[in-house]
Amino acid sequence: MNDDLSESGFDLAQVDRLLTTTRAVRKRLDFSREVTDELLFECIDLAEQAPTGGNDASRRWLIIRDQSLKDQLGVLYAEVGTLFLKARGRLDGTGHPKEHIVSSSAYLVENFSKAPALVICAIWGIHDNSGRPGLFDSAIPSAWSFNLALRSRGLGTAYATMLNEKPSEVAELLGIPDGVTTLVCFPVAHTIGHDFSPAVRRPASNIAYFDQWGFTREQPSIDGSSRIADGPGVVAEIDTDARPKAVWEVVSDINMPALFSEEFVGADWITEGEVGVGSKFKGKNSIRGVREWETECIVTRWIEKQEFEWRITDQDNPGAIWRFELAEQGPGTRLRFSMVIGKENNGTAPRAQEDPSKEDEVLFQRRLIHKANMQRVVEGVKSLVDDEINADQ
């Protein structure tokens, strides 16, 4: 068998390239080239091979070619997309993390009707929030397969859903009957160049959880169970209404966790001067007043309003790695608090490895404790920063 082929016979390099470089294309849509019906039929035929709940053939595709209709849909799209035009005016040239996506989205708002074809993916049925399968979950896989088929043929699009805010207007304009739900309207065009790259995303080790929500592994396990060698960890996340600056002021204050956690009751800086990578502090810990101890902590990442990481006991062989990460989430902030249990220099590793048959259970129970305490921390931060916002209103 060819070394480039998978066990199932696929060329993995090409498949992976397709999956990792199918981007939302907006500014690189070529409005000057025609898109043939033949190409659209090919892509829809491929999209229709996607699974559907109960094998129910209820998906429908509406292709809009008429320029007058495209112009009217463009007006409706712009009415909803005005927020991107306003945001672009505020963010252009600022270097804000959202600057690129806002600029790209605003460009599509202004040029939506110029696409050679607008393709709507629809399905018979009205979403009733019942949780029953067979509607959106039958159409969305097909819609994404349509994107992949376009990409493989040198075309591109964006997953545009803002017309869903104007369902009655769209239905009247296009003669869509009652009982049909439109999910997405794709502006389809050839792309300007084909050199798309994978996007920056969190690795699976950050966002894949094992057995319990928030239980992570830095390395894949050889047998599916948790081992110290795999870097077991815990994540707690929460959304706040506050801006990153306000959240950062709380989580970067090493004494602040005393308000929220039973185990972490304060700290003292050792390093003089401005805080940053290499700074040290002593964590003062207690378990319900029964036992108290101090742990030396070394700051290993410090990005203002974004990330604060510290390692305990030894920088190169840490007993644990702790990290706060902040990400702008709409008008507020998503706070992520994570930790990884070290392979040495802590009490958990030797206890877990004392009996290999019990290692998984020891780590499970220890992480439950961490998770409960970390959840109290993020909830405490949210309460503090959100209460401050409410007090100012």
C-alpha cells in the first residue's frame, strides 16, 4: 500500500489539507468570474451524500442568479450587518484581535450581492426546540460538505446566516412556502488564489475532556486511562459581562483568590519591581485550617490582559502548572482557569504511582477536588467583576 494512503485508501495529506484550509472566504471572492451551474450541481450532489436523520430527504437548495433578486437580498443582508460596518469604523488600524474578522465581514456586507451565485441551504420543517433530530442536524453536515466540495474545485464561500434574521422577507422575495426553514445563504465565487492556510486554533489537548467535563490530558494515553506521565489537568471556564481589563485586574492580583478558594488563601511577591516572566511569589495554602504550607511559584507567562501562568516549586520540573487566560467574548470576557499536575515535586504524583492499578482513580479523585475549587475561583471572579458593572449602572 502507498505510504501516503491511510488504511482506508485515502490520501491523508490531501484530505487533511482540504479539511484544514477550507476557510470562510470573503475578501478573496472573485466576483468577475462566472460560476457554472455544472459546478454547483456537482457540489450539491456531493453535499447530499452527507448523513441525514432517519434518511429523510428533506434538504432543498435554492440558487439565486437573477441580479435584481441578489440586490434585494443584499439590502436585507446589509440591514442586519450594519453592526459590522460600525465596528469596522472603530477597529480599523487598532490591531484589535477582532479587527481582521470585522473588516472581512463588513466587506461581505457591502459586496454580498456581487457573488455570481447565492446558494441557500434549506430544509422542510420548522425548528421547535424540541431537541428531536432530523432538522438542523440533518442540514448542517450537508451545508459543510458543500463548503468542502467548493474548496476542492477552486471556489469559496462564507457561512452566512444573517438572512435568518429576515425569514419572512426572504420567503416572500423567493417564494419559499410555509413549513420550510432556511439555514444559510452561501455567496459562491471562484477564489482569488488557492493558498489558504490552517487557522490558529486550540489543540485537542486543550479542549478535549476525558470522563468528566474539564478533565484534560497533555499527551494521549496509551490505554485510555489517566496517568501522571500524560500530564492530567483540569479546566474551569466562565463568561463574564466585564471587559478583559477588569477581569485581568482581578486574576493578576495574587492575593485575590483568597476570596474564592478554600485551599489558596493568599500570596506574597518575592521579586521586586514590575511583575512579569521570571517574577516569583509564595503561595500560602491551607486545607480547612488543618494544615498550612507555602509553595514557591514562578511566573512563566505574562501577557497583559491575556495570560498569566505560573509553575510551582521548580520551573523545569514543576509540581503543577497553573494558568489564567482571558479572551474577548462579545461584549464581555471568557475566563479560562487551567492546571496540569506535574510528574514530580508534588504530593499527588507519588501517591498516584504507588499502585499502578489505582493511578487512574487517584488522579480522578484529586482532579475532582481541583475542579470544585477552580470553579469557585472563576465564579468568584465573575461575581466580583459583574457586580461592579451592575453597581455602576
